[in-house]
Amino acid sequence: MTLSLIQFRRADGTRGVAAVRGGGAPREVPGAGTTLALARQAIAERTSLAALVEAAGQGAPLDLDSVTLLAPIDHEDPAHLLMTGTGLTHLGSAEGRDKMHRAASEAAVQTDSMKMFLMGVEGGKPASGAGVQPEWFYKGDGSCLVAPGAPLPSPDFAEDAGEEPEIAGIYLIAQDGTPVRIGYALANEFSDHVTERGNYLWLAHSKLRPAALGPELLVGELPAHVEGTSRILRDGEVIWEKPFVSGEANMSHSLANLEHHHFKYGLFRRAGDVHVHFFGTATLSFSDDVRTQDGDVFEISAAPFTLPVRNPIGRAAATSVEVRAL
């Protein structure tokens, strides 16, 4: 039976956690205030998150319309939540990226994107030990994590506002420095594909954007095959829709290999930190020449998650940056 956790805020401002068992109706977890607190307790008590939730019993049914849904993980100090990701990890993921970058290097037999993708196909799922390292990028800290239903604020200087339907792994670093995976979330790894297309070395810039997670944290193992739908709505009408797949059966890298190459850096094993790591996608509306607008709504859904990732595109206020000397 699947188990998912949902964080919420009541009308009086207090927080709680609800459990969704087997896709059923959510019920409050007695005594639970945050997912992070539950994860810390499970580590301290040397038990699993699922066992801890079951031991707490089933509380009152939760009416989702009566509360404000929060991201399934957060940190009281946003600087201690890091968002990162890997690209070119899914079978078929190189096609759109290769097309995007080929115009700038028509003479090349293979773009760097295709080379990296093929490296993953050949060595991303080792029988043992570490395989080839994937593409890696940094997205931001906890201040860049957008709540369910809230606008994804595109910077005023952005060239594009594009969705990326993905699965994200959620981790807490234990006091001894061990990364502990506490679950998975459905995600929209929001990116600027026009900036990336302009020059592949601008990929890092294109990824410095907010991101959204669906309301649910899936506890336990991720199915090998995850299939869902990504769509864009404009004025209530669907203007683009496409299925997407994820899970190891559809990936050129194993999850263990992606985790190894992220957490091999001591910087990412700092006790108490939370990590949200995006595993990549092969499906983009940008590859179908869709150009989004402010107010468009992204909606990403996939089983075994029962709730979608749904966020409109917003626009961040223009800022003027002036560096002064001391």
C-alpha cells in the first residue's frame, strides 16, 4: 500500500501533516506539525518514516478545501534547503536538447548534449559501484520553492518560462552526515529554455529559477515506471498536452547513480540540511515550439501521486542591482 504525506496550514495558522494511504482520503497524523520534524524523529528513533506514521495512528479526516496546502517539504531556515538537479537522464531526453543546440554547431557530428546522453546510456546504470557522472545543476535554496497553486515568478529579465515535469528526490542529512532519502515528490523544474538555447554555457543561468513540488511526499520506493500528463492551460483552455514517463525503467541512469554523484561532495552532506534533487525529464512544451505567457497554468499529474503540481506563471518585479564598495 502506498503512503504519501501532505503538509498543510489551518485557518488559525497552525500546521499539520496528513497521510494518504493507498490513494484514499487524507487523514491527519496525530501530533505531527511538519514532514521535517517527522523525518528527524524517525532518524533519531532508528525507525522508518512509514513505521513512525503508522505508530502515530489515524487522526481526523482532512478536508483539503479547508486548509492551505504547503510544499511537502520545507525547512525553518530556507538557506538549509538546497535545490539541485540532473539533466539528460531519461531515454529520449537528448532529442529536444540536441535539436536546441545543433543550430549553433551544425558542423559537429554530435553535440555535447548528445555525447553526454550516450555516456549515460552506456555507463549510467552500473551493476555495482559508481557509473558515469550526469549533467548537474544548481537551482536555488528553500526561498525558491513555490507552494502548491502559487505563481511561479519568472524574473523580469527571463527570455522564457517553461515547465519540466519531473520526479524529485527529497533527502535529509543525518547528524552523522549520512544522506537519508525520505521520499519523492512530483515536480515542475521551471526553466528558461530560450536562454539555454542561446548558448549551452548559459545552462546554469537558465536553471536559476523557482520550482514547484506537488503537495505529496511519496514515502518508500518509486515505481520503476511512472507515467503522467503535462499540460498548459491558457484562459481555462488546454493549449498543449503531452504524456511523460519517468522512473528507472525510462531512464539512462539509475537513481542510485544520480544520488552518488550528488552526495559524493562533502558540501552536500552537511548535517541537518534538506535536499530537493530533480531527476530530469524527456518532455518539454518548448520542444513543440510552445511559447508560454504570464498567467498560463502548468498542470502535471502522474500516478501514484493523487494530486497534481498546478501553478500559474507569474512575473517577478523588476529589480535594479547596484554593487557598492565599503
